Amino acid sequence: MSLTYPDPSLLKELAGEYGTPLMVYDEDAIRQTMRAYTENFRSDIFETAVLYASKAFLCTAIAGIAMEEGLHFDAVSGGEIYCLAKAGASAERIHFHGNNKTPGEIEDFFRLGHGHIIVDNEDELKLVRSIANSLKQPMDILIRLNPGVEAHTHEYIATATKDSKFGISIDKTDAIISMVNIIEACPYLTFAGFHSHIGSQILESEAFAMEIRVMFEFIGMMHDRHGIDVRDLDLGGGFAIRYTHEDNPPSTESVCRRIISLCEEEVTRRNLPLKRLMIEPGRSIVGDSGYTLYTAGCRKSTDSREYVFIDGGMADNIRPALYEAEYTCRNITRNDEAPDRTYTLAGKCCESGDILIKEARLPETFPGDLLLVHATGAYGYSMASNYNRLGRPPVVFINGSSHRLVLRRETYEDMMNLDVE
Ligand SMILES: *Cc1c(COP(=O)(O)O)cnc(C)c1O
């Protein structure tokens, strides 16, 4: 199965209109993915919610689409919450995450309304409690647990040393019970349940099955031995997408159904009063519906490589430099020609590590050719920087044959705006 991409003539038109580098999202594909989640992540015995992990890509346009499609949000900072609020999201739709929320961020969220805070540690819980008491405002609280299951791409492991910076180790029963007691003793806070998140780009759904077993074992024990009822369970995100032809993630439908059926089985067998199950997909909502268009510039050959340089790079997509992420690209200008050459696609930033694709299969490529990189929709724009004073690229949403600009190109003046001297 080959990777899909928008109509090449439309892409050429967009590059002409907005210039490159340019990010293009297929809005219809995003909506279809959101629907695949909301339609398949459903149960007859408990409620469900799909939370879009907004750190993957956030602007008011994507937030608006997510709301129209019935999604809720996971946010990890005051800045993300601010953008979601600007897009019209109420606090009830937002789950506020993060391992070191500042007092200012927590206060602002209380002022926005009655939402959910996922507390990461006991210090943070005490901070949330003191803010709740002084503002006299309600908040639902989930506790983030570290289930000792860690998963990335093909590997998932039950870690013996639970030393991640996120969450309370699931072994620490006494500490967790004492946190539940702190929440229940505060008149403004409601204990809602537990959260866990085991990793990213998880290609094996068995990893989620392991997470579910561990979490329900714990929830069952809390219920049977300590009389603590869990209303909400949030299993986090991490669902994989296709970056290259070799990636073969399970479908959204099959992962959702497997999670639902495993959880239904646990709830029924253990006779638990679970009210709501949640997941938090980020990458898989926007990743493979987003593309970056670049213009090829100069070329260079060394003894072992043929370089093609592009007019962007690690400033708009740091993932290859940060963790050797792999991508697939195509030459839109020569879309009909066989990709019979191997090039190294390198950016224009002053770092030897600024290589987007080490071995890109392309037809013979010339300066001025339009290149499309697939599946850049998640953690590309949101991790973009102004390194070398490159402005962030504009973002266009396409919808069939029409399109609209949702984020304009960042200009030199935009970058000077912070300079107060
Ligand atoms: C990053 C993150 C997500 C989303 O992860 P994806 O791999 O993009 O699906 C969800 N929940 C939490 C707590 C996260 O940190």
C-alpha cells in the first residue's frame, strides 16, 4: 500500500500562492480519522471520550475541527489552554496535563471553569488544593500513574525501575491512597480517577493490552481492598502512523475496538463502577494528514552521497535531528518519473545534523523542483523553532479542491516583535 497525498496540481498551485516551505493539511482526512476514533471508541457499558492531544499540532482551526467532530482536549501548558479557549473550548472539554504546572497556569485554568487536572505528583496536588481553596472553585482530579509499561514503536517492556519523570509509580499504593484522601477531603476537588500514558508511535497493540491489564489490576485492588471507586480511566495516547512504506500500524478501528473490548471484559469481570474511558491520540489524528512542501535548491555530491538541499529543515521539522525520525518524500514536479535515485535531503540550517531524510528515493531532481514530505503533521509545526531566524512556515488546510490559509508565514518583523531594545 502506498502513502496517499493530495492532488499534485493543487500542491503546485499552493506552492505558487504561498511559497515554500509550506505545510498542507488534508482537512477531510483529519475529519475521517477523528470519526474513526469517535465511531469505534464506544461502549454500551461505559461512556467514552476521545481527547485530542493538542501538543501534536495546535491552532484555532484544528481545535475548531476537533470540537465539531466531538473530541475533547488534552493540554499540557497555559499556552495550549489559552489557544483552546480562544478557539471556544470550555474548561469541561479540557484535561490539563504536565509534570510541573506552574501556580499561574493552574490558577488560570481554575478561572476558565470546571475541567480536569491530571496531577502528576503529591507536591502538585497540594498546590492545586491550595489554589482551589483560595479561589473556592471546583475541579475534577485524575492522578497520573506510571504503570511500569513502556512502549515505543516495536518495543514494549514492563520496566522494573519505574523512574520516569511522569506520574506516581503504581507500586506506591500508600502514596496513591493518601493522594486520593487529600482530594476527597477538599470541598472543591473531586477524585475522578487515574491516567496513564505508555509511549508514542506504538505499533504493537499488545502494549496497550499490557497497560490495560496492569491498570485494571490496580483499579480492582483499589475497589476491593480500599473502597476507592474510579469513575474515569484515561489510557493516554501513542497510536502509531505510517511514516515510511515499512511502517504497518494497526487500523484505528482495530486498536479502538481491542481497547474497548479488553476494558469491557475487565469492568464486567471485576464488577467495577467505571463511568468513562478515555484515550488521548495526538500524532495519529494529524500526523499522516499533514505534509510539508519544500523547494529543492543547490545539490552537491561527495564520494558517498548526493545531497539535495531544501529551503527549510530542522527549524520546521526537528524530529529527524532529535530522534532519528524517518520520513518519505516525493518529487511533485516530476511526479510521473520513477524514483530511481537515492539522495540525502538536507536542510539549510547551520548544523551537520540538519538532515531530513538520509536516503530519499527520488527521480533525478533539479533546483526548483517541488518536494513533498509525507506525514509531517504531528510534532513538526508544534516543535518548530526560529533557529537561524527562519520564520515558521504558513499552514494551509485543503478541503477537496478548495483551500484556506489557517496560519500565515512568520515574517522577519514577527521575529523582531519581541526585541524591546
Ligand atoms: C504526548 C502525549 C499524548 C499524545 O501522544 P501521541 O503519541 O501523539 O498520541 C497523550 N497523552 C499524554 C499524557 C502525552 O504526554
